[in-house]
Amino acid sequence: MNNTLIQTLASILASSSPLVFAVVGETINEKAGVTNLSLDGTILLSAMVGFAVAYTTNSLYLAFFAAMLVGMLVAGLVAFSSIALKLDQIAVGFVLTLLCTDLSTFFGNPFVRLPGPAVPYLPIPILKDIPVIGPIFFAQNVVVYLSLLLIVAAWWYIFKTQPGLKLQGIGERPAAAFARGTNVNKLRFLYTLVGGSLVGFAGASYSLFVQLGWSYHKTYGIGWIALAIVIFGGWNPVRGAVGAYIFGALQMLGSFAQGVPAFAEIPTQVFQTAPFALMIIALLLVSNESIDHFFSGSPVSRRIWRSLRGAPPGALSTTFEQE
């Protein structure tokens, strides 16, 4: 395989890894029935906190830990307001997005455009020398390796374990899960914290790996894309990860297109925003029920299309009263 293509695939895998964390984290939240609409602000704030802690302590471990705490705190506010206060999850999440965005700007001001630590590359001996596969998957860093493990672990946990079935139950039919002895609200709170910690990890990954350093609105818009990819992936961590890689490929394609003479007259802003627009168009196609008519020719094609689309958890964004 061409070396340029191998390097491109490796770059897509690396640059998409933070988005994978955010997508899997939100997938877990929504599987539990909680919509965390604060993703964009959470990623911004955790990116700032992660870089600030890394800069002041020179410790990447503390940086990622602090960013995960930020993600858990914001997600915890969403869960508490929904479960305990019975407030609307969408409204609370949107307000927290705006709040976290402003907090990242205010507290991040002293750290704008400062050089700081970065996650080092950690090629795996022997495996990195495997033709084609080695340079793509095993000549990366620990963030990429963890993102790949997370995809497999999340899929296995959700669909192949007893606790995963309970997770699906509290998001699909919480009353039935409660009747079988499951503490629905406790588990919803727990899984929301877990998902929030992964979103916080994603934020720190951006400022310490993909886009080194901190600047205002550094990851602005990524959280909304993560929310869209969760729907695009049909609330499945594997398909969601594929959506994250597609988005990364679109961003990479936009960067390459800027160097093509035929596109020299096109403003650079078009290439920067095109991946976002294309991802939204793909989301609309996948989520639009009218597209079903194109695949209604036979029961087989209809089932395949609907399985690809996926369906949201039945009790998503709703509160549950435990009697």
C-alpha cells in the first residue's frame, strides 16, 4: 500500500480518537435515557482545564484526571437536575453548554497560546513493524490505543453482559426494569457520570494531543458533531466510532483539497466548515423516515436499512418516578 495513504489513515485514526471518546460517552448516557446536551461546552472546558493542569504541574496524568472530573461534574449537574429536580434535560444541557463555554474563556485567558506538555507517541514494539496494519494502528500513542479499546469494551459491555442489558433496560423501559428490582435513577446517575468522564477525557485529548495548547473556542462545534454522530451511529458505539472516523476523514480531505490548484480560489473557510455540513446532511438522511420509502421494496432491504438507522432508546430524555 502507498506510504502516503498509510500515513493518511494513521492521521485520521489519531485525529479522530478524542471524538471517539465523546461519542462513546454520550452513547452510554443516552442508552441510560439521559441526553447530555452540554457536550460542546464540556469539551471546551475540559480541554482548557486539562491543558492548564498539564502546564502548571507538568503531569499528563493529573491533566486527564482533572479533565475527567470536569466532565463528571457537568454531567452530574445534568443528571441531578433531571433525576432529583425533574427539570428538562435538553434545557439544562443547553444552558450548561453556554456556561461552560464562557467559563473556558474566562479561566483559560492566562493560558492562551502557551507552549505546554503533549501526549508522547508510544509505538508498540514488533507490532508496529507489521506491514500496513502496524503503522496505522500500532505506531500511535496511548490515547489512540485507549480509544480503540474503548470501542470494543463499550460494545461488549452494552450488548453482551448482564449489566449492559440493565443499562439498555433503564433507557428503553425503565418501569419494567424497576419492576425487576433495578434502581433506575441510581444507575442513570452512575452512567451519566461515566459518560461525562469520557467526554472530559476527549476535551483533554484535544488540547494535549490533536490541537496542542489552548485558545478561545478551540474545539467549538465538536460537541454538537458528537451528538449528531451518536444519532448517525444508531446508538451503537461501534457505528458511532465509524461516524467519528468519517468526520475525521472529511476534515483531512478538506485540508488536502486546499492544496489542489483547482480549488485555490475557494475560501479556506469553506474547507473548514464543509465536514460539519456534510455530517449534518448525512445525519438528516439517516434520521429522516421518508427515506424509508426508497428501501421499502422488500422486507429484507427494509430491515437492513432500519437496522443501519437504529432507534433511539424508548425513554430517552424522560424522567422516571420510582415509587
